[in-house]
Amino acid sequence: MPGPAVGWWALRFTPRVALVDGDTVLLEVSSTERLWGGRGALLALVLQAWAAAAGEVAEPGATGEVGATPQQPPWGCGPTALVAQAWLRMALAGHAPRGPQGPEVHTLPLHTLTALRPHVASLERMGCRTWGALRALPRAGLARRLGAGVLQVLDQALGDAPEAHAWLELPEQFTLTAELPALAISADALLWSAHRCLTALQSWLQARQQGALALELAWRHDLRRIDGVVIAPTQALQVRTAQATQDMAHLRRLLSENLARTTLAAPANQISLRLLESAPLPHRSASLLPPGSHGGGCLGGADDPAPPGEALHQLLERLSARLGPEQVQAPVLWADHRPEHMQQWRPAAEVLGRPPVRRSGAASTGGAEVMLDASPDALLLPPWLLNPPQRLAVQGNRPCHHGLLRLLAGPHRFEAGWWSAGNGEADPARPGTGLALRDYFVAHNAVAGLVWVFRERLAPLPDGAQGLARPPRWFLHGVF
């Protein structure tokens, strides 16, 4: 596979892939190996993917630390990139031990570190043959003899200094050019050489979640004249599909059919594959429900073949019976203008299968369970609410949250809960049933970002009653 495309296949496992010394594909998997079931499972998948990219079949199930067999490519794992590369080189030389842990880092020979290769002969004459022996020598003398850069690389290999790599990034447009190992004089030879480019195209499409709609295969002629007749420097053919696809076998058949009707004007020494048009092709998400012997009722779309499994309502009913109704709950929309009361949690066994009652307009006085139509002010509601609302400090009649907040929109006045108001005044910091008199604002500052705050308004006192006026309190209730 030509150029940087040699590592594209690995981007499905980790976003950090690099080409090292032109012959090694490096995967940094510390942040992703848990998602693949651990290092052993991830290693087996990586070896299979590499074999598929190279047109071979790898034996799954390799779980050691260092090794190389005829059925799989040589590989190495390590705490740092340079250690992994050193173990890989030992595997290539056939000297890697078969133990699960591989060799100790300090016993690795000097020639396994690229920066030390020019100095191996002189160091061995001094009796220094391993990384550990080199590290034990005085650093000041080594720096004068070998240079500070060599010590820096040794520190990086042993984890004492950070490593820096140029991580691979997919190009925005797919165009791949490859030199042919031999002159192609027939369509079959061109198709064989295009196989590697199609493999790279598949990796690009999978990483971009795109499907190919049109592509162009071009080849460069090795000759400029034949029998005194000037020929064009290149030839090309285009292939289109009716639907976006990542099926390289299908694209290969289309190229084969078109190449069979194409006459090469001259032998070709280079090919170029270019993606002309693509379309989004997201993968279908796996079902949340566990597979089982009972079919139907899964979460896929109506046209998607539902995988065999238990229906959602059956699963929730079984969990409710096993764990108790209060342990398995489902959200229910509630007709209430108070944000903290717009959603209620009820036992799932009571909610499932009950058709929601659709109503438009204001909430009923009893807080009836409804499915409300979208209101114009719904766009101002934040996706996250604080429970309970957080009281804010006030400076100059302005609320403060990591600094002074600037009010961008509002006030949006809420007056709700009067039907359940008790004798005492409701406390916004302890939301519950009770009268809520609030003015909501969308506020912002550079640290907090966009937030949703409200100013508490005092309930009017009964006629003739006397009370002490207090300044309004501000609360943080939501985050955008």
C-alpha cells in the first residue's frame, strides 16, 4: 500500500497512528484498548485487520506480548513506542522469546534503537551492549561522545522523557498514486495493481463514514511514441454506482468489466485512483437489547432487519419483576411550567403500553400527564438542569457565577404551582410543590459560558399584612 495509506486501516482502532522509520506502523492504544475488550482482544483484531489490508488471512487469538508466526505479521507491544519497535525488530530477527512478557527493557540490545546504530560498534568495544548498560554510564561523558540527542532518545525509550509523533490524518479528498512494480501491459495487470489502492479507499471510506458513488482509475504510459505515433501520457476510466457503497468486491468487479473493454495504448508504469463523488453512509447502530431466542420488538427501524432478541417492553417487565418496580423507571412528560416538574419518573411497568394523551395549551390545574406540543419558548430551555438550583452571589444587582454575568435574553416570567402552594413560601433551592414566581434569563460570561438563571420574585402579601422587604435572590438553574 503506497505512502501514508499504509496506516489508514489502523485508524479504526485508535485516532493515534503514526509511521515510524518508514517501515513500522505505530498504534497508541492506551486510551482505546479498554473499548475493544483489553489488549489481547485488540491485538487479535489488529492482526486480522492488517492481514485483510495486506490481502492475507491472519490467525485470530494471538494474545502474547512479542511474537511472529508465518500466519501473522511480526509485531511488538511496549510501554513506549521505541520499546515496542525494539521488540518488533527482535521478532523480525527471530530472537524474540516466546514468553508472554517479552524481554526486559534493560536487556534489549543497542541495535534495536535507531539512534544508537551508528555507535553500536564503538560501544560494544567498551563492553556496552544493552540499553541498561548504556544508561549506567555517566551521562556527561556520553553526551560529549555521542551527542545530547542520543541521550534524549534513550530517555524517551525508557519513559523518562515525552515522545512526539506525527499522527496520521486522513486527507479531505481521496487521491492515491502508486508506482507499479512492473510494466502493466494488460487490463488484468492494472486491476491487480489497483487492488491495493482499493483497500486504501475502503479504509478511507470507513474512517469518513462515506460510501463511494463515483471513482476514476487513471494510468500513466511508459512510452510517448509507438511506431512514430504520439500517444497521450495518461488514460483513465470512470466508474459509477447507483448507491453509495464500501463494498470493494463490487467496485473491483465494476473496474474489471470496464477494463475488459478498454485497450491500453501503451504499457503503464503508474496508476492513480481518485474518488470523484461520495455520500454519507453511517453504520447501523447495534441494538441495545441483548440477543436471545425470541424475536421482534427491537429498536431498529421498520425497514431494518431486527436482530433476534427480546422485545423492549418484555425486557423491562422482566427487570421490574426481578429488581422491583421502583428500580426500573421511565420518564414521563408532565404538564407543568416549572422546569423541575416538566418530567416525572414513574415505574416502567406503569408507563409502558400506555398511550400518551396529546394536549395543547396550558397545563391543567392538577398537573395532568400529557404529551405537550412544542411551544415557542422551548428553544430557550437548556438541555441540562441543576437539581437543586444553585444560589448565586449578587454584585451591583447582577448575578455572579465565575465572574459577573451579562444578561442576554429575558426576562421570561414563570408563575406556576399556585394550585399546590402551602402556607409557607417555596424555597427555590429546595424545589418541590409550591408557588414559583421567577424571572428567567439567558446569561453569559467568558468562564461560565451560556447559563440559565432566574431571579426570585416575592409572592404578594395578603391584604393588610406587613412584611420586611428583602433583595431578590438569583439562582443558577441550567447550563447550555
